[in-house]
Amino acid sequence: METHSYKLPPKPLSEEDTAKIISLIKSKVEIKDRRYNHQTYKNCFIGRDVVNVLLEFGYGENIHEALQICEGLRTQGVIGHVCEDKEFENRKQFYVFESDRKELDQAKTTWQDVLKEEEGKHLCSEEVKDVLDSLSDWPKRNSEMGELLVDKHNREVLDNCRPLNWTNPSSDVKYDMVAIGGGAGGLVSSITAAVSGAKSAIIERNLMGGDCLNTGCVPSKAFIKAAKVAHTCRNASKFGVMFEGEMKIDFARVMERMREVRAEIAEHDSVYKFAKKYGIDMYLGDAKFLNEGEIDVNGQTLKFEKCSIATGGHPYVPDIEGLSDFPYLTSENVFNITEQPNHLVIIGAGPIGCELGQSFARFGTRVTMLSKTNRFLPKEDPDAAAFLHQSLMDDGVNIVFNAEPTKIQVTKSPGKLWNPEAKFEMEININGISETIKGDSILVAAGRRPNVHGLGLEEAGVEYDHTRGVHVDDYCMTTNKDIYAVGDVCSPYQFTHNSDIMAKNAAKNALFSGREKSSEVIMSWCTYTDPELAHIGKYPSEMDKEGIEYDTYKYDISNNDRAICDGVIGLIKIHCQKDTDKILGGTIVGGPAGDMVSQIAQAMYNKVGLSSMGAVVHPYPTYGEAFKALTSQINGRKLAQGAKTVLKTIKKVKV
Ligand SMILES: Cc1cc2nc3c(=O)[nH]c(=O)nc-3n(C[C@H](O)[C@H](O)[C@H](O)COP(=O)(O)OP(=O)(O)OC[C@H]3O[C@@H](n4cnc5c(N)ncnc54)[C@H](O)[C@@H]3O)c2cc1C
């Protein structure tokens, strides 16, 4: 058996021997730049070559002794592995002289090394481009970045998700799977392919992690958490917890914590991780189809057997006179702000508007939310929506229904980027009557549009439109049988977990003749307001349209012992197929609704009926015990029906 690693104590070497061995290695072992997983390691040599040279020149009787010498050199700080602090091995591993490493480290360019003079500044996209263009060693890319707040946390995100010194592979292989987009959909498409042995690539034009990490789930949930803490403190006296003095919000710190959280999570989506751990070829640049089987990135042509379009979406900005003259916020730049808006007008009252609006209000911002329709969250269960509506009003959010902004006039212009010093007047048509409101900040949260523009979809034979996005069938296949699409670019379910499951299904269908259908996925989601509002499966309105008969079981969460302790109110509704316990859908508002809906998801996926959900022993006191109460309802109904049948039979027998 070959001896790879060192098993004996390192051999201490005299200064003279050390010098001789260093000179031997430098003269006899090949030292050069080597590439592994798309990273270049400068001036490195291979462990096994050193062992062979030592043995050849009489340093050690056998591999063990040669390894003892090498480990001696390592522990004396003469040589070391290129990236890990580990014992010397007789393998094809890369090592460097520590003296070279110091020089190399100094030459390495990371985001931590650049933009030093811009620390703390908020740069618009043109300024970011200018800075990047001025860096001589920045590999030019055909894609641009958005606005950037320069600080150490964002630099960490950039070092993970768009490393400055990254070199795209120069491979000319035909990939089994190329994913366009490095968000949830693209990452999961590629991993699913790569772990099955397929040669896989990802092309990302901006930041790995996509919306979820950078401008969506992660920053919004960290922001919401801080707002919840503020709310808890403000209401602490109800629980007998008193503060002396006034509670203060350090908004800059709130936003910094959010950036810290994002930076911590960024490593999960790092370019290096995907390249090294999964062996995926990572390309940074804007992808454009050249034809039905080729894609251009920065002038390089990638060939593919199968492709997964996972380009996501962007905020829809309605065409309102004067809006473009005002530096409005969207989900793409709201997480860059460091000062608190005074009066925030939110155009849109959907989940994103509600989550952010409630949080801003809890920090003390005056929030006006404009809803185009006359109902709050019209797609959701009306009773559940009413709970949330009340809670937003309690937090001071002013929701204006049937309201359409028609004109915005800038009364004080702050420049290109958002600034709380700006002022505007907004004309709004409310129920046919024109009214004017004044504010300093506008958040556009009026829905999303798919990223289909400039992708060359026509050249690839992929049908699409600008509202629905890429057209796919139930198997995620587009009108080109070798091209699939997943996630926000093609689906009405705009959630990270939907991009994830579509990506898995698409990869299986594309590469392994799978028959995974989107229509068979039981979709659930949650709006992370307070109270949380979660839903799974079908709504009654859908079932009514489809002619499905159902029974609805309701539970008032304020009867749950844990909810009473917590001072929580809410509602659970579960819809079962008529006269059975088969769950078709459900809505939960209040308590840990997002986590509770996962229990219903488990039951539905495993075809467990509502009767059995409550048969499980739940720890007391937990919200999950609500399922026991719902089970008693369905069992009670079954018993009543059974009793009726028995009575009927008895009557018949008597007659
Ligand atoms: C404020 C907010 C909060 C949210 N909260 C949640 C939540 O709590 N839970 C949840 O499940 N969902 C949430 N979402 C939705 C979730 O973020 C998205 O559904 C999810 O990120 C979509 O993933 P995706 O891979 O389809 O697209 P994206 O994440 O948008 O990724 C697409 C990627 O493709 C890249 N790209 C686009 N065009 C090209 C091109 N031509 N070449 C190369 N690359 C390209 C983009 O740069 C991007 O990185 C939230 C969204 C927002 C805005």
C-alpha cells in the first residue's frame, strides 16, 4: 500500500541540512503556477515530487523517513500546503515555500483591498463601474453591478459572490448542463447535475446567491427580526418588563446587522465553494444565447447539451409621471440605506410591501401603503388577511385602498441616490378623487417581472413574454427541448423553495429522462409579517372554480395554551376533501405559522390525513397541539355521521 501521510514525529533539521534541502527542492522539483478548480496557485510544487527527490538524493531510507523530513520543514515554517494548515502528504497536493506565500498574499486582490477611499460611501452603479474599470487586474466582464454601499460586510459578500480576481474557465467542453443565473434556481440545477456526475457550469452576471441572498429573503428576514425586537421592547410593559427612559432605534446599526447576517450567509453561495466542492465551472458575466445550443459569456462561447434558464426577476416599476426623477427605492437598493426614512410611501401592498412596511413602521417611520385594489391581500384567505390588516394598522401603517399614484413632483432633490433629505409630493387617485400626499421616500413594491430581456431567447427558439416570462410545460421544458427554465423567470410562485424544487425537477427531467411535474408539487409559502401568514395547497376560491367539494375545519389559535402564554392570536383553517380527512389546503395566521404549515406539508406529502395529524403526541404547550383540536373536530364529525347512519339503519329495521 502506498504511504501518503506522515506517521512518525517530524524530523528536526539542522540549519545546514535545511538550507541544503531547500536548495535541492528549488533545483530539482518543478516549481510553477498550477491551476486547480479554476484557481491559480502561484509558484507551487507537488508533495510527491519532493518525497521522490529526497529519496533520490539520499535524504531518508524510505518514504516514511522522507515524509519525516518534509513534515520537519513544514513545522519549522519553511514549506506549507497552498490553502490548508495540514500535515505534509506524499500526494499530488500543492505546496509552497512560506517565503513565497507572504509575497503572494500581498499580491492577491480582494474586495477587502480595494475601494478603501470609498469606505462608508454609497456608490451608484456607474461609480462602481468606474472604480472597477480603474483596477488593472480586474478581469473585464460584460456585466455590470448595481448600487453598492462600501463596507466590510458587503466586501465579504463580494469576495464570496463576485470575487475580484476570479478567472473564468477556458474550457471548450460541451457541458451536460449550463445554468444561467447563480440564484437558488441556477445553483440547484447545477448541483443536481454535478452530484450525478454531469459536467456542469453556472453563469452569473451579478452576485452569486441571486435575490434570495442579496436583496430578498435573507436581508428582509434580518431586517424584520430587528423590527420584532423593537416591537417587543415597545410592548414589554404588558409583560411587566419596564424600561427607564426612551427606547431608541439605531437604524444604522439595524442595517449593519442585516449586512453582517448577509455576509455570514454569503459563504454558502460562494463562487469558490461551487467550483471546489462541486467541481462546477463558474463563469462570471452576462449570458446570451447565440443559437439553440450555444451561449456567449464575455465573448467566450459555451456549448451545452442541456441548459436551465434561472435568471429570476426584477421589481416592476409602474409608469408614473415624475417617478424616474426621484431616487425611489425598490427591493434592489432598500437594503443599502443607512438612515431611517421619515415618511415612506410604499407603492404596492403585496407581501414584500407588507413585510417591509410593517418593519419600517415599527422602527418609527411613518408608512403609507398604497393598494391598487379595494381588498387587503386579495389572493389570501379573507379572515387571515383581516388579522394581518389589523396588525399593520396597530403598528401605525396607513393602508390606502383603491389608490393609484398619477404624478410625482420632486420638491427637494437629493441627487442620484436615495437620501432622507429628499422631498416629493405625490398625486394619487383614490376612488376617483385626486389627493396629494407629501413624503421623503418612496418604496416601489408593485410586483415583479421576469428577467428575459437581452438573453437571446429568440435565437435559442425559446418562447416567452415580458409578464409571464419563459413559457414552460409541466416538466419545466421550454419550446426548445434542450432548454429548461426554473424559478422566478417562469413561475407564478416566486419563492426560493419553488426555484429549488423546479431546479431539481428540471435537472432530473433534462439529464435522466425524469418525469417530474410542477403540478404535483405541493406548494406552501409564508409572509413573514407579524403575525406570519402561511398557506399551502388550494384556496377555497380555486376549489369552488374547479368544482371540488370540501369541508373546512377552523381553529382559533387564541384557544391554544401556548398562544395564551405568549399573548398570541390567530387562526388555522384546513380544507379537506368532502367527507374525508384528505387535506387539500390550509391557511395559518398567527404564531409560528411558517413552521406550522410545514407540518401540514409533511402530512400532505406523506398522504397523512388530518385525523392522523393530531394522533401524534405533541409536546405541551406547543402551537402544534392545535392539530389535535382540528383532529377532534374531524373525528367528531365522523362519529356524528356514523351515529346518523346507525340511527337510520335502526329506524329502517324497526319499520
Ligand atoms: C424583498 C424580498 C423578500 C423575499 N423573501 C422571500 C422569503 O422570505 N422566502 C422565499 O421563499 N422567497 C422570498 N423572496 C423571493 C425569492 O428571493 C425568489 O423567489 C428567489 O430568489 C428566486 O430565485 P431564482 O433563482 O429563480 O432567481 P434569482 O434569485 O433572482 O436569481 C437569478 C440570477 O440570475 C442572474 N441573471 C439574470 N440574467 C442573467 C444573464 N443574462 N446572465 C447571467 N446571469 C443572469 C441574476 O443576476 C441573478 O443572480 C423574496 C424576494 C424579495 C424581493
